[in-house]
Amino acid sequence: MDEEILTGGGVNNVVRIGETVRRPTGPWTLAVHALLSHLAAAGFTGAPKAHGVDDRGREVLDFIPGQVGADSIFGDDGDARLRAVGRLLRAFHDTTAGFCPPAGTIWYFPSRGPVEVICHGDVAPYNTVFRKGLPVALIDFDTAHPGPRIWDVAYAAYRFVPLTVAPDEGAVPMDEQARRLRLFADAYKLADKDRGALVEIAITRLEHLVAHMKAQAAAGSEAFAGHLAAGHHFLYQADAEHLARHSEELTRALKSPD
């Protein structure tokens, strides 16, 4: 069957064949497929089903129709979209809480304590499928790993609010970022203990991202080397400084009474 190259993947070469997607595998693929099978068995529809590997050694996943990418988070109904992302992420986390990984499981990233759920690891518009402006599924689970809810929530908030200073990334005034952040946290039903830590964790996530990019580039990854050459790490560093400057304001918005 004909292969259609799917754009948007910054690291992997991804193609569509019929109603399936084919992607490169890694040591973590068995763990990811076990997780996706658990989600499907539990009735969670916001992720693709896994169908093993093909004769070329590529993993086979359901193709989920819709739009993927940052363009999907701009425009009308932004509040409804942000709430829906929060609810989708909460449903994913809640469904993974009962998942028991197979013995000897290898994850892309090591487990991070305290383990509460399986984190997706890269919740962002480029890994979310939208229909009619609303999110319907998460995709690209390569970076999934056990960890605390806030590890995913903080990064998703960074990407979807978005908590950035860059106009090209959808930057809005600080008071609007604070309002949207509260909206997202409320939709997720984020616990009080995590609201006080969210901004600090978001900063840590950005520092972790930059360190990972540099490590992968040094190990020979052309994709990550390209990201560094394009200056992506400078954006993340600037956004981390932005979050540090406005930590009190954002945390106050998260913790203020309804």
C-alpha cells in the first residue's frame, strides 16, 4: 500500500498506510504498547491502539483522524479547548493509575518519584489530535514513563496556555497567562499540593528538556542537533526565566479562592 509521510514529527519519520501509522521502534516500544493496550481495555479512547510491528520493524498504530499542531490551539473557543485538554489529560492519568508494567520494562525516560501515574512525557499541541477545535486524543507515547501527575501537568500547561514570552509561540499578556493557567488547572482538578509546585516544576521541565536536547545532539541525533542549530533551546531558557520572574503571580492565581 502507498505510504503517506506525516509532517510535524520533529524527531521520528512517521508514515500513514491506510488506517494505520508506522513509526520507528525503540527499547521502550514494548512498554508503550502494553500501556496502549491497557488504555484500550479500560475504555480510554483518547489514544491510538497498538498492533505490534510490521515486516520492516516499525510499530503499527491506529491512525486517528483530525488536526495536529499549534495552529489548533489558536482562534475561537480557546477556553473550551483548554478545559478539554485538562480533562483529557486527567482521564489519561486516571486510567494509567492501575497499570502494572511488564517485568523488565524499559522506558524512554527513567521513572520519576513519587510515582502516581504513567506520564505521557510530551503533552503538547504537536502530540494532540483535534477535531472541530477540541482535543480528542494524545499521540506519540515514546516518552511515557512512571512519575507524578504534576510532571505532565506542568509541561502541558507550558505548551497549551502557553506560558511563553515568544510572540511566534502565542504569547499573551501576563494576566491572561495566569487566568488560562488557573482554567487549565481547574479543568484537570489539580490537587492543592500540586498547585504550589506547578511553576517550579515547569521550570525544571524546561531545564530537563534543554539538557536532553544537548545530550541527544552530542550522541549523534541529527534531529536534536537541528533543534539546537535553530535555537530552540534559547527559547526554552527564556521561557524558564519568564516563569521564574512571574512565579509568585502565577502561583497566586492557581491558589486563589474561586
